[in-house]
Amino acid sequence: MPTSNWGWQSGWFYLQNDSGLLLGYTGKKVTECPSKWA
Amino acid sequence: MAGDDAWPPSNVTKSTLEARVKGGLLRPLTDEGLPEWIAPLVSDREPNPPPGYVVCFLSFLDRGFGTSASRLIRVILHYYGVELHNLNPNSVMQAAVFATVCEGFLGVPPHWNLLLHLFKADMSARYEGGEKIPLRVGGCTLQLR
């Protein structure tokens, strides 16, 4: 297993979303930390 | 990253993904019409997945993200209301380790209430002049309390 996360953001590719089980991609950006996260 | 609103260009090629297939981290291609994975085109300056696809990262595969996605990862995404690209490698690894502890040591499926007891999520950001700038990718970090 790699020991560094450096540059991981450049390693993107497209993965089939099996039966739509994952939330679809909208490009969402996390801009807040809702209270339920704590 | 180049900026808070820019995705870095992808450095993933078909051969990179085939190496992950060889390593057992990714399913082999079986259907040309509906491939299990697609390497981005050089012209894809930012992700533009075809319908029915999500954006994933090589480092997620290296840190325990299985395909098909485990029920635990799916529940994490739904609970926190984020998409796969909002996680980061450390969060994926935390989930994989948690699943291993549950299944391998406790002998139970990953236990949601135990996860919430042990972990919390936080917003990852970068700071510029004291200002918190949201990240385009990896904005949700799962961490031990």
C-alpha cells in the first residue's frame, strides 16, 4: 500500500455505479459541517 | 490542487487501471457497451462521467475501497450526504479498517452505531489568509473521535 497521499486528487477515473447504489455525481462541494457529522 | 474551483487533470490511463485489475483491486472489463470503469479522456479537464458512472480515485482502491462498493461505504455516503469524490483516501481507509475489525475480530457485519460511536466526520478545507476555503474533492474526512 502506498505510504503517501500526495497528489491523490489527480488519480480520478470513472467507475460504473452498480445499480445506482452510490449517490450520483453532481460535482458537489462540501461547504459546511452539519451538526450530525459531529 | 490548482485552485479551489479547479479539478486537477487526471493522470489515470487505461494501463493504470489495468494494473489495478491485475492486482485484484478493480473488476476486469467484461462489457464494451457498459464498461466497469473508464479512463478519462485527455480532453476531460474535469470529471464529466457518463450517466450511470461516478468519479473514483486510484488511492481509494489502494486503501480498501472495493468494487462493488461495500454497503458500509454506501451508508456512509448517504448518512453524511456526500458523494464518493467528497471522501479522501484516509476516510476510505478508516472505513475499510473498521469493516475489518467488525468482520475479522468481532465476527459481526460492520456495525453502524459502533461506527458513529467511534468516528465523526469533519469538513476538510484549505486556509488562505485565515479564510477557510472548501475543497473541490475530499471535503469530508472521517476521523476517530
